[in-house]
Amino acid sequence: MGKPKCIGILGGGQLARMSLFAGKRMGFDIAVLEKEPGSPAGQLTHLEFTGTPANKTILNKFAASTDVITLENEFIDYRILEYLEALGKKVFPSSGTISLIQDKLIQKETLKKNNIAVPAFTAVDHKTDYEKTAALLKLPFVLKSRKMGYDGYGNALVKNKKDFEKAFDKLTHRHSKLMAEEFVKFTKELAVMIARTRKETVIYPVVETIQKDHICHTVIAPAEIKKNLYDNSRKAALSSVKAVKGYGLFGIELFLTAEGKILVNEMAPRPHNSGHYTIEGCITSQFENHIRSVLGLPLGSADMVKPAAVMINLLGKTNQTGEVKNYNKALEEKNLHLHIYGKKSSRKGRKMGHITIIGNNHSKIFKAALNTEKKIII
């Protein structure tokens, strides 16, 4: 019997862990490369490589163990992906796609060039750019790191010049290049997952996401919006993936504005927090279609198995170990699906796991999920 195919994942966090579960269930090997041993995904595979992608010795060993390579975050320099492609490895998404996504200014320019509606934006190169930025975008506006930003890290709301100068200094420590965007008055934040191969595309339901301290906290599937807005969201998401010549799995975040417009906020070339509900809520989870898409296999259905699903992130409530302190209380809800990510330590606001409830009625399962989340101590 031949050796099973091996999928290499750059990164070993919870997204890699859940993709690993899906891949293992289908009979594939998974290799992960993460800077520290015992990562959430690394705990579950004998092919755990410890180091950074910039370390060519480690990277070469990792690549040699794989048949195809994917990633769980967009922060790996696209030139490293080019190097892997030069070794003859298939990488999904490709280095070309990542080069259009990981710099948020280039991402927005690419989307705009393809006639996709996005918030107004501009590059910010100097600390003296406040006046022209404020004139272009009006106050308030959002100052952003062009790279390395996630969960609100790398963003700052600017209401005046003092805010701008303080944020400029703080954000340039994170990444040297900045951009600014108009502050969008939205009525809902939406998201869509898309899996795409050369042969087919699967679009998941449009969902509503609710943030807590800039971190995705709650996902309601499907989003309760008018059909034309639902259809426009799916269309904008698919156009965004095509604009970056994307193959693999993508999460697209959108704004529904007070005027009823759909604007693309950001896109991620990987599994996404807004798609965690798909594990129990859809016929084929985002993670299984992630595996299928990078291997070029037929994609599974994204149809929901029940009319409604609610997912809530379990954010750290203590600065202790990463285990649930009260499983008995946590599991009192009979319809609950509990996912714990295996992180060694918890801290306030850290994503430690998530819960999902599926059912026939949004409001009923939303209330049950909220009540359960409050009980869980992690």
C-alpha cells in the first residue's frame, strides 16, 4: 500500500489544528511548521517541524516531507512561497495570490482595480500626512498597518491630529508601512467563505459577525439580511477571490453600510473564524474543503444541515493554563458542540476555543449559546 499524501501547513495554530482534523479523517498525513514545539496542530501529528520559514534548513526538511503546501495565516513573506514553488512544490494559495493580499494597501488597490466596492483608502508614508489624509477621508478615519494586522492589532481610530501622531508611532513599530481608510458606518459586519479549485467553486452562506474588543466573538449563520444584499455579498466575495487569482480557501469580510451598500473590508487566504460554524453547521466544513481544494479534489457541499447556526469564540477569561476549569457546567447544554484548541496557556482575550449550536431558530440557539459561553471558565 502506498504512502498517504502529505499536506504541509505553514503555521500550527487552531486553524491548522482544525484543518489537520479534517485531513486526518480523510486519510492524509499533515506536516506543520511552527516556531515553537507543541503547538495546537503540532500536538496531533508526528510531522511537527519547529522553526521559522526563514530558516532554510528547517524549511527544506518540512518541504521534503510534503506533497502540497498551504498556510494558516497570510503573514509569511510571499518570497518564501516563491522559494517553495521553485523547489517544485505546489503551494495554495500561490505566492502570486499572497503577494496581492498580505499588504492591505495592495489588496485594496487590486480590488478597486477590479471594480469591487471598498472603503475609501490612501497610503500614509509620513507622520506629516495627517492634514491631507483627513481632507481626503474626513474624520474620523482608521489608520492601519499594511501588514501583520489581525484581531484589531494594527488598527487605530483617528479623531484628531494627536490621535494620528500617537497611532503612527505605535503602528510603525509593528510594521513600517501604513495606510488609512474611511471610517465606515455599518449596520452589520458580514463574511463569506469560498473554496475554489481550477474546476469548481463552492460559496458558503453569508454570515453576520459580531466583534468584541476588535475580535470576532459571535457568528450568526445565515445572516438575516434582504435577499438582494445576500446575493450582492456572495457576488462581491467571489469577485474578490477571482481578482487575486485565488485557489484554495478564502474568507472575505464585508460591511453592510447604513445606505444599504456592500463594501469589501478585508480578505484572508485561509480558514477563517467566521467559518468555524461550518464544522457542525454545513454538510462540508470549511476545513474539509480547505484540504480538498489544495489537493484539487472535488469540493463538498456548503449547504447548511439546519436552518440556523450560532458560533461563539471562547476568549480567555483568566491568565492561567489553557484548560477548561468547569467541564460539567460547560457541557450542560445538550445541543452544544465544544472545541478547545489545546493552547498551553490562557490570557484575557486570547482565542482558546469555540462553541457552536445548530437548530431551527436563530434567537433560541443564540440565547442558549450566550448562556453557555458565560458559564465556561478558561
